[in-house]
Amino acid sequence: MSAIIEVKDLTVAFHTRNGVVRAVDGVSFRVEAGQTVGIVGESGSGKSVTCYSLLGLISQPPGRIEGGSAIFGNQDLLKLSEKDLQKVRGSRISMIFQDPMTSLNPFLKVGTQLVEPLRLHQGLDKAAAWKKGIEALAEVGIPDPATRMDQYPHEFSGGMRQRVMIAMALITRPQLLIADEPTTALDVTIQQQVLDLIKDLQKRLGIAVVFITHDLAVVHEICDVVNVMYAGRLVESASAADLFAHPRHAYTRALMRSIPALQKKGEPLYTIPGLPPDLSQLPDGCAFRARQIPDRQALCLTTKKPPLLEIASGHWVQACPGCVEGGLPL
Amino acid sequence: MLRFIFSRLLQSLLVLVVVFTATFFLIRLKPGDPFKGEKAMPASVLAQMNKRYALDQPLWKQYFIHAGAFARGDLLPSMRYEGVQNSKIIKDSFPVSLLIGLSALTIALGVGLPAGIIAAVRKNTWLDYSAMSLAMLGICLPTFVMGPILQWIFALKLGWLNVAGWFERTDWILPAATMGFIYAAYIARLTRGGMLEILNQDYIRTARAKGVPGKQIVIKHALRGGLLPVVAFLGPAFAGITTGSFIIEKIFQLPGLGQHFVGSVFNSDYTLVQATTVFYAALLVLINLGSDILQAWLNPRIRLT
Amino acid sequence: MTAAASAIPASLPRGRSLGQDAWARLRKNKLAMVCGVVLIAIFLMCYLGPLFCTYRLDAQDLELKATPPSAAHWFGTDEAGRDQLVRVLSGGRVSLNVGLLATAVSLIIGVAYGATAGYLGGRTDSVMMRFVDVLYSLPFMVFVILLTVAFGRSMWLLYLAIGAVEWLTMARIVRAGVQAQARMEFVEAARSLGLSNSRIIFRHIVPNVLGPVIVYTTLTVPAVMLLEAALSFLGLGVQPPNSSWGSLIDQGAKSMETYPWLLVIPAAFFSVTLFCLNFVGDGLRDAIDVRSGKD
Ligand SMILES: Nc1ncnc2c1ncn2[C@@H]1O[C@H](COP(=O)(O)OP(=O)(O)OP(=O)(O)O)[C@@H](O)[C@H]1O
Ligand SMILES: [Mg+2]
């Protein structure tokens, strides 16, 4: 299959008052047509920054893309001018965000915001765009879409707003949808509805999806391929089936242990001990070392960043001897 | 919305009563007498005058006589300018203050808004720094420093305009520019702050992710929210400009209402003080109401409830 | 009980390190630091300078009349032959006094009022803040003028009058902060320990809304000085032989064509002081990182 987007060695840093924050450090992944690719990791592991930098959405300064490439079609997104990027955003790659309560402009009608991509990228006139907007709202399951178009975001519930965001993102039929924790801010029943909606639309429209989350249960449900991020680096990447069957990296296993549904009843909830490292003072070697169980800690690399190794077909893991279960093929 | 306006009007009425009462007693606390002017009056005339303005009555009676007249819309004649109705003084002088005030506000908005928007969009560039330094200058140079400087340059050195007075059609320019510059400074700072806050909002990121070009993001997505603090400031600003014209009118020798107010305070012209104060308060109440309605209209969340 | 007791001191060390953090950030702000140094210099000059001046404040030299700055009179003399240096410096002392004292008055009223409203909450709060809204819509310059004439021209009353109209915004800021803080755990804890309301307000809540208050206070001082100068300019402020920067500017403006130094020097002192106060205030705002309490 052909790759829709291929990201190689993406490195992003923030130059702040308190030093250089290496938010993304040499991340590579690819998304194939019609695939759903998950990016998982704890808060602050660099998931959002990875995706924002693809579309030039991180604030520069303080942010700076220090290296890498992101081939989309025949273009390198990281090298496009702001003007060319504008043509990609919202037409060929769309995004939805975590917090639907703040992601819609409270001063503009929902309809106006919804049809903006159509007006911008397809040059539709107002009436035609509006008509398509009503269809798009109906498509994401909003009842009485014609009246809803004329309302303001505050008249919508959180779940409805996320539906509007999804409709807005897909209204131009992009090739790639980046969903940055689209369900995190919603309550559980709504979460499932929104997830089903994304799954359904993805199938129907045949778009590729990059799905960011810190919830492995969600990943399990909708992703084909999973990338696990820790402290700005990829620690493991495999097909979802493979990853859940044979998690290799200690961090991935720790994440899996902490899924509440998979834990035995009666046992206290497992949480990964310690905190993620300060990204402005990353250790030279394995970033997970400080949180490893003591007797494995000694085995972790301390001098150089562990490289990604393909230990089974399509299964990549960060090759730190302390972190990889069952040893490394040498 | 109608209920809101109605309750506000009711509240305004209360404000006017309080203002009238406070003014009535405060000005009578001032040492001095309305009729102790330059020329001494014969005792009989003085007694007659006191009678006419009910000054010979006990204070509480005076209060109700004056309050009653005001309630009927009669602002009474001036004590100092014999036989001239206070309402006529206001009608003659207020348009001068209003003209200066409106043109100052226009200048302030015309300069302050673009400066603030540009400073916010080009944050931390030399454009931002120079606009904001200029704004700081406007805030720190009081009108009574700014005014003489402008007089000196444009009237004395260049001779383009009159130093002071109210004779020619161009006489509004210098006072309006003086006041306008200072309010422009406040507006620029407020605009910058408001715009910066909005430009950091999530929904601006959404707009960018949709591929909206930079200019349209500012105009279509950010301006409405970013200008809310400025709109909120417009009420007080307009109020400050029209009721705070005392200094400008003194510098430029303008026959505006401010001059009359200050003069009446110095002269203990009780009725004129009362009339101007109540007029100012009524004006303020109206301006604030208008500014609230405008804010509600700009903000859909308030508009619809 | 023990949990509650430990919750209270737990909030204190964090507050201190927050202060140190802010100080470190402020120190990096060159402009604010320079302005701070200039301010200190101006304060020293105004409060100590007149002691070292050779001329008395009201000593006239009618033969000399107005002379431009010279070795004998650094800032020149006015029409009555009075030394401008000592007049400008002691005028500055008056202006700064008004600024500081009136701000203190507004601070006391505003903090007490805002803290009470925010802490009590509910109906009391909405009535109290409605009252502030009403006061906001009064023509306050008019009232400052009426207050100053009504109570004679005593300087103390001037401070009071200005402070009495300047406390409104302070009250709003404090209320917003207190309202946010009053719901915090350590306040609940203090309440469960049976501390009295006023003790909770002043020992536990006020320290936590200090940031915005400090910032707004720094910005109130120049606003008050501006107001005092405006009153002096209208002939309602300090009375001769005393002078303030406002009254000096007033006199200078009258003769700016013939004796420009009489306007330029006090105006420069006044503007530089305001400039520095505003920049220090802005710097503090950035360092403490507070949002304006109005919303
Ligand atoms: N504008 C910025 N300035 C400085 N540092 C930033 C900025 N934006 C992000 N970072 C840093 O980059 C790191 C990665 O942030 P990112 O938002 O990608 O995390 P995330 O994995 O998306 O977490 P979450 O699950 O909380 O969304 C964080 O440590 C954060 O501190
Ligand atoms: Mg994120």
C-alpha cells in the first residue's frame, strides 16, 4: 500500500526562558491509505506537538522544527511556505482537537464556521456552502441541522460540538484526519458515540486517521497501527494486534498494566511510578530508566540514545537492553 | 433585553437622585456664598436674591424645593448669571464639549485600534515595541503637558492654528488631537491585550488548522472578541472625554460645559453646579447603558439570554 | 484535624518561592529594572534633595526675576526669582506623597471591601458589587472637585478624596481573587479549624491575592499623581506657597513661550516618573503573571 504521509526523524524543540525543551526527538512513522494510526503516551510526551508541527501549527518562536521531513503526496510539509501550508490545512489534512468547548469560536455562528473550509478551499458561494453544511451536520448525526446552523456554539453540548468539529474537518473530504484526543474531554457515553462516529466516517469515506490518545483501550478499539511515545521519542511501534499480543518495551507494558479494565478485580489500580522526565534536561541514555523497576535499571543505556530496532516484521522497539522484554536480538 | 434596559433605567434614576443629593450638600459645605461676588450687594437686594433661590429657608426645605424643580425638569436659573436659565447655559456650551469629545474619540479609535492590532499581531517585533512605547508616552504625558507642546509647535512655531479660543472653524483640531492622542494610547494598549488574549485561544488554532489566512484570522475570528475590552472601555472613555473636558477647555480657552462647571464651583453658583452635575450624571448613565447594549450585541452569549 | 492543620502551612512555602520566581523574572526585564533605579533616584532627590539646597522654597529674588538654568540656579528661576531646583524637588515630594498616600487609602478601602464581598459571596456579594457598579457610573472627576472644595483645601483631604474615588477597581480585583481562593482547600481547612472569618480573610486569603494587588497598586500611583496634577492645574490642588509638579506645570504652561524651562523641567520630571511607575507596574505584571482581575 502507498503511504499517505511519511514522517522521518521529526525533531521539534521549544526555546523557552527555562532552557530548550526537546518536545519531539527523532520521531518517524507512516500512515497508509485508509489506515488508522494511533499515537499513545502520557501527558507531555509530545503527541500533540508531533502532529501540530506537521501543519505548521506550533508557535514559532518559541517552537522550532529542528529537523526531519514529512512527505505528504509529493511535498515535504516541513519545507512548505505558510501560504502553501494554508492550502493543505483544512482541505487535504484536517484536524480535530481535544477540547470541544473552546475549539469553536463563540462569536461566530456554527454554520459560518462549519462552511469556512468549503468557502476557502473550494470557492463555493455562500448558499451552496450553507447547503453542504446542513448535509454535513446531518451526516454527523445532529438533529434539525438547518436550525442548528444558525445557532452559536454555546447552544451546543460538548458532544455536539465535537460532532460539529468532525463535520467541519471532513467537509472538504480530506485524505488525512488528525484527531488530537478527540474524546478525552467528553464523558464516557458520549466518548463512545464520538468514537463510533469517527470509525464509521473513516470507513465510509476511506480517509486515513492519525488518532492521538493516552487511552490504550481506545487504541485497541480503533487503531490498525500504534506508535507509543515517551518523553518525545518513539519507544515502540507495531500493528495493534501485535502490540497488544506482544508488548516489548517496558513502558508499553506498564501502560497496558494501567488500563483499569484489564486489571484484576480487588487489586489496587496500577499506576506507573514516578513522573516523566523534564524534557529540557533529558538524560543521555534511556529516558525511561528512572522509572524502571530497580533490578532492570542497571541494564538501561546511560550514554547513548537507544536506536529503534525492528525485532519482528513491522514491530519496532527502542533497543534499550533494560527495557526490552526477552532480550534483544544482536 | 427589554427587562434589562428597564431595570437599568430604574437604577439610573436612583443614581441621579443620589448625585443630586450629594451635590446639593457638598457644594453648600464649601465656604463662601453665591452672592458674595466682586461687587457688594445692598442688603435688600441680597435678601431678595436669597428668597428667590430659597436660601433663606432651612436646608431640608431648600433641598425639597430644588429637588422638586429638578424633578419637574426645571434646572432653575443660574445664581451668578442673573436671569439666565441653567438649561440655556448647558444648551449653549455642551455642543462645544461634545464636538471636541467626539472628534477626540474618533482620533483615538482611528489611531489606537490599528496600532493595538498591529502590535498584537506583530508581537515582540520593533513595530510592537515602538507602538507600545508611543502609547506609554501618551499615558504619561498628561493633557496639560501635551496641550502646551502642541500649542507651541502648531500655533506658535508653525502658525498653522490658533493657540486658543473658539473663533475659527479649525479651532477644534488642537484640543481634539491632544485628548485623542491620550485616549488613543489607552485604546492601543487595551486592544493589544485583548487581541493577544484571543489570539491564544483554542478556536484561533482551529481556524488556522482550517487553513484560514492570517489576515482573515485577525479580522473574522479574533477581532470581535479582542475588541470587547475596548468596547467596555468606550463607555468610560467617552464619559471621561465629555465630563473630563475641564482641563482641555482651560488650556485652549474653550467655552464648553467644563469651564462652566469649574467656574460655578469656584463661584458657589449652587444651582448651576447642581444642573451641570446632574446633567453629567445623566449623560454618563446614558453612555454606560449604550455601551452595555453594544457589548451585549457583540457577545452572542449575552445577546440571546 | 491533623490533615487540616498541615494543609495550611503547606501553602506558605509555595507562596514564597513564587515570589522569588517573580523577582528572578523581574530582574531579567531590563527596562523595568532601569525604571526602578530611576524611580529610586527620583524618590531620593525629592525627599532628601531639598535639605541640601542652598535656597529656601519661598525665598524670592525680585531683582533676578526669571533666569534660565545656570551654575547658581541649576533649574533656573521663575518670575519671582525663586529657585526652581528646590521648587521642583519639593513639588515632587508633594506629588509623590499624594500618589502614595491616596493609593494607600484606596488600597485599604478596596481590599477591605473587595475581600469582604468576595468572601461572603451570595447576595451580600452581589449587592456590594452592584453598588460598585453604580459608583463607577458617577462622574467621578466632578465629585473629586466637589469633595476638594467642600472640605477646604487641606492636603490630607485631597489624599482622602482621591483615594475615596480610586478604590473601585481595586475592590473588583480583590474580590475576583478572593472568590477564586475562597473555594480552595486550605480555606475550608482553616474554617473547619474554627478560625474566625476575618482571621481567615486576612491571614489566609489576602496573602494569596497579593500578586494582582501589588501590580494594580503600582499602576494606581501614577493614575493618582495624574489626578492630583490635574486638580492642581485647575487651581484646586495644593495651594501656594506649596507647589506640586502639577501646579508648577500649570505656571510653566502660562509662560512657556518666554521661559520654556519653567514648563520643560517639571513636565520632564513628572512624565519620567509616571513612565517609570507604569513600566515597573507592567514588568511586575509580567513577572507575577497575573491576568487582570476584571473578568
Ligand atoms: N509553546 C510551548 N512552549 C514550550 N513548551 C511547550 C510548548 N508546547 C508544548 N511544549 C512542551 O512540549 C512537550 C510536549 O507537549 P505535547 O502538548 O505534545 O504533549 P502531549 O503528549 O500532547 O500531552 P497531552 O496528553 O497533555 O496533550 C511538553 O512537555 C510541553 O511542555
Ligand atoms: Mg496534547
